[in-house]
Amino acid sequence: MARSRPIADSIGPTWLSRAKHEDEQPRRPAEPADAIVVLGCALDEAGRPSPALVRRTQRGAAVFLAGTAPLLVLSGGGSSDDRQRSEAEAMLAVALAAGVPRAAVLLERESANTFENAVRTAALLTPDGRRSVILVTDRYHLPRARLMFRVAGLRVVGTAAPAPQPLRRELPLILREMAATARSVLLLLIGRHRRWRP
């Protein structure tokens, strides 16, 4: 039952009210952040980053270059077993082109979903005592991402998102994300969320 409170706090009164207020400006961290974490999304069949992935990565790079945290984590493996490269590797090229030094980037190449983004990123950060993060993803994804990272034991001290797309483009994604969030909450409550194995 220890997880019930963060689940309730993260979902909030309604999905749309929380997603609506996730704007493109990074929230001032409540405490110093150990890392900025950019969450991946799909590559195309040739292994090229999608426009959404480029936007997320460029946003994360901008937040890093503003001096918000000393480390940029690029998290994403992908959902296909025959992928040519990971989302994180595709994101790395975008981050380097934006001026982020390679020494400041940590890659998480194995995750296949948001839950795995969280637990695998936590596994990379916490051995060195890093627990506070700024999350970067699209605004409709932030509520579920925040929840998963809190469940994984990380403190989300700030968020940032790329500039939102027109509502007609985001609405199907918001509806899909609502369903994904409901499923994740149910799996967490019954203790059957897909478990991460190193």
C-alpha cells in the first residue's frame, strides 16, 4: 500500500487538467537536479529519429546547456527486437549536434516502455547517489512518466516539454496516453506491472 499515495498524487484530479499545465518551459526545480532525463520514442524503419524524438532531444539539450543539471540521460531502447540502433543512440547524435559534450551524456539503451525508462534509468543513476531528475518528454506523456519515475524511486524535481503540437494532432495521443496511464496504474495496484530484469 506504500505506493498508493504517489499514484494518487501523480494522477491528480483529472488527466487533462494535469497535461494541460505541462508547458514547454522547464519548471524551476524544487531542489538541485542530478540529471536531466529525455525519454525516447519511435525511430523509423531506417533507424532515423522521428520528429517527436528530435524535438524531445533538442529540448533536453537546451535545458542542459542552460546549466540546470550536470548530466543528460538519454533513455530509450525501442520496442523492436530487430532494431538497427537504440533510440538513445539516435538521440545522442541530436544532442551532440546541439552542443552537448559527449562526456556529459549517459545512454540507457535497453528500455522498451515508460516503466522500463524509469527503472533502468534509476539503475544507472542511483549507484552514484543520483536521485533527483528533470524529465523531458511531450506534455501529454509527462503525467505517466512522472508517476513511473516516482515509483522507481527517483525524485522528479522539474519537467520540460517541447512546444506543443496543434490540438488536432495531440488529441489522439492524449487519448492513447490516458488508456496507457490507466493500464499502468492498474498493473501497479495489483503488483503485476512488467518487471525489469537486468
